[in-house]
Amino acid sequence: MTSRTTEMREMRETGETSPSGAVGPVVLVVQHEEDAGPGLVGEHLLLAGLRLDVVRAWRDEPLPDDLRGHAGLLVLGGSVNCRDDGAAPWLPRVRTLVREAVAGGVPLLGICLGGQIVADALGGSVVTRTRGPELGAVPLRRLVAADGDPVLGGVPEGAPAAQWHWDEVDRLPVGAVPLLSGDDCPYQAFRVGHAGWALQFHPEAGVDTVARWAEADDAQVRADGGDPAAVVASVREAEPRLRTVWGAVSEAWGAVVLTHAGAAAAGV
């Protein structure tokens, strides 16, 4: 086991978010709730040489006023609606940071709720799914614009993605470019600006995480006609591909962050 892999394991056990002695560019990570951390995405960003500044917003940890000192912005998932500022009073600040990232070309990645916040903050819209939640491992379809995309260009047709959402984007912001779709959710991934990406699914989640979500939401999943055990089984079966595909995507986004940080340091 490499020293960096050992450090990441120790971080998961201790709650730390960056390896000791790390000196790479810093990604601001907005975490909305306890069991929705950076997960597999975070592991790959650390392996790429980035540091994670994780703000646990539900614990009242303050978000910065702006993105100075951060080379990227990662907004994670959560169970609140993207406009439920009463339940999550930090959301207005997140929307401001999203707009700043897009306006300034700071690499941005929004995951599930984070992707919905991106859409909403930039003039799109998000609705509750009338047909019930999308859960489990679901195959995605590539759209034409995915060809050549620096982050999602390598995602193969039919790649599985871990889904866990009751809300979805129903209208993209003006100028957004859809990249991935699905049979039950049209906007699975889209690009905004020069260096912003939003995802409806959970590239950070493996089967252990989804199993905890299924246990916590068991009654709601069953009330909506789902089978929690079958949902978890679908993710377990797909996990090797999930790790391969979304690990590569995480590294690709990390490369964008490193390039941005290098250009900023050079004054380009």
C-alpha cells in the first residue's frame, strides 16, 4: 500500500480532509450533511495532488466570502431542496460562490443537489419528480457535445451512475451544454461556462454509502414504490465500473483544477 493511500485511509478514519504536509492547490468543498462527503471523488482529487478544504455547512462552519485562495469549487449532494434556504441557510452563499466560479472561470463541479444548485443559481430550474425518485445504478447516454469534453469526454455509452434523487433539473441555464442523458432523467450532466460541470448523479458514492442512504430512507423509498434492497444490489453489481468510470472523471476534473491553478500562479 502506498503512503498516499495509507494517508487517505487514515483520513477517512479520523475525519481529516487532506494528507499531512500536502501543499497542492486547494479545492473548496461544500458538504451539506453528515453522510454525503466527497467520497470516491475526494480520494481521486487527493491522489491528483489537490487539497480539500471541506466546509461542513450543516454544522454551521462558515463558507468563505469569495473563492480567493481556492483553485476549484466542489458542491456535494444532500437531501434538501436547492431553494430550501430555511432548512439550509447557507444555500444563498453557495449560489453566490457558484456564480463567482462561473464568471471567473474557476473550475466548478456540482454533484446531485450541487448540480441542481448550479442550474438554479444560473437561471435554470429544478422540480420535484412527479414520477418518483431515480435510485440505484442507472445507465447513461452520451450526447454529441460530450465528444471532446475535458471532463466527461471519456465516459462510455451506457456507463452506470449511482442515482439517489427526488428532485431534478427541468430547464438548463441559458448557454448550458448538455453532455449526458438518461431514459428517466434528461439532464444527467451539463457544462456551464468555460470550466463548470454539473451532475445529477453521485460519482462519489459506492455501495456502502448507498446502503446507508437506503437504510436511512427505507420508509420513503418503499412509500414511493421502490425496493431498497434491489437498489443497493444494483449499485453493488455496478461498483467496479462505477469506480473505474467516475474515478477517471474525477481525475479529469482534478487536471482542470491543476491547469487553472498553474495558469493563475503564472499570471496568465
